[in-house]
Amino acid sequence: MLVKGSPVSKVTLIYNDDKKKTLKLARRLEGLLKSSGIKIVDRSGSPDLAIVVGGDGTLLRAFHQTLGSIPLLGVKDGTYGTILEVDPEDIKHLPDALSKGMYWLEYASTVETRGKTKLVALNEFLIRSGKLGKSSRLGVAIDGIPIGECICDGVIISTPIGSMAYSLAAGGPLLDPRSEDMVVTYVAPWPPSLTLAVKSLVIPLNSEVEIWSPDAYVYVVADGLSPFKMHPPVKVSGSKVKAVLARLSPNPADFYRRIVRRMVPRRLTGIMDYLETGISPQNL
């Protein structure tokens, strides 16, 4: 469910100024915002939202800095940006939409580790061997029931939003962001399909996933950030923390349009043009 936003008067900009392309886009956006009367402040200035310019990784880092305390609006800088809302060519329309409150807030599910070390992830957790470059024997239990074990490069536990990232690349399914589920996916299991009934599972967010290993410790990586050393078993379940993401469309299914536009080769998207405009696609 999306919630209507309020008119915006102050924003903070988050971007990586080491990248010339990103810096150029951020400065252009800053000029457009100031021209429309929207103030640029830092986080101590109580901004109405944070505009994140860059790729998915930049938005994920912004989430870990704010943990849902401020809405995040992603502007992609030319990368895939599957969780980012605004394409570079559309930023000219952004100040008007924000100042009029023409945006909607999505409260995205996250997952967390249980126990002494509390970690939160918006995309996914990767649990892998404590020995760099080595596979490990990892087992998975769901709500206390063992479902399999194998030698593998790791286990991914992803949110609905994270299902379009590492988990998808490892062979997991794509979840609708509105679903209240998470995905558990083995990374490069061996022997393939001999030790596991399934490689990937979709389970409710309120379930508890337990990852165990005969090793003394494993590494837990949240959203591709720094690894944490933890003693198995590692327990993961849905978190009460929500990532607040600003969207420019009130239609939750617009997620599919964004995915197709950014991840499907252009020559295969002609049918999308036809469905949207009625104009017959060319060169299909």
C-alpha cells in the first residue's frame, strides 16, 4: 500500500562525488530544486526527504545511514538502478512534483538477524564461509525444521525488493514488492540438485530462517556492505524496521514497468510500447 506524500520544501542530497557523471547529475538536480524554491539542507536541517543520486548501492548505503527515519527518493545515474525511481532524463519534472506533494511513500520490508549481533538488510543477507574464497557446508532450517544442507558459496536471504538483485542472479524468483515474503537461495550448491529438493524457497517474512555450519564462524554481509563475523547458527527473520521509499506513481504495479524498462534489452520492449501507446512496435 502506498501513502500520499506531503508538499516538500527541504531536501538533502546524497551522492558519491568521486564519480564525475554522478556529480554532474547531482549539481544539475540541485540547480533545478533551488530554482523551484526547494531548499537544500543537510540531515540536521530536518529535510522532508533525501534524494539519492547514483546506483542501487548508494541508496542501500543511505538506508543504512537513516534506517527508515527519512523517505528516500532514488535518481539513477545511468546504471541499472532497479530500486531507484527517477531516470536522469526525467529530473526536470521532479521539483514540481515534490513541491506539490505529487509522490507516494512505499514502506518496504526489511530482514534482520536475531541474537547478540543485530543487523538489518533492505536487499539481502549473504551468509558465507569464514574462509575467503572457500566454499562451506551450510544447512538451512525454517521455523526449526531442517530443509537441506550442501557445500556451497553461501546462502542468500532476500526481501521482496532484494529479490531482483543478488538472489535473482543466483537463480531465485522475483517477488512483487507488495508481498510479505522472503526468499532463501543457495549460491552455487554442490553437487547441483543432488543434495537439495529445491535451490530456492519463498517463505513468510514472519518465519525464522536458521543457517548453520560446522565451521567455527561464518561471515554475514548485509546489502553488500562490510562482512560481520558471526558464530553459527545465524537466525534471520522479518524486521519491524521499514525502508521508506518515495515513488512518483500511485500504482504499486509500476514496479514491473520499471523492471522491464531497465533490465530487458530494448529490442524486446516493443510490446510495452504497443500496450502503452497503441503504436505498433517496429523491428520485433
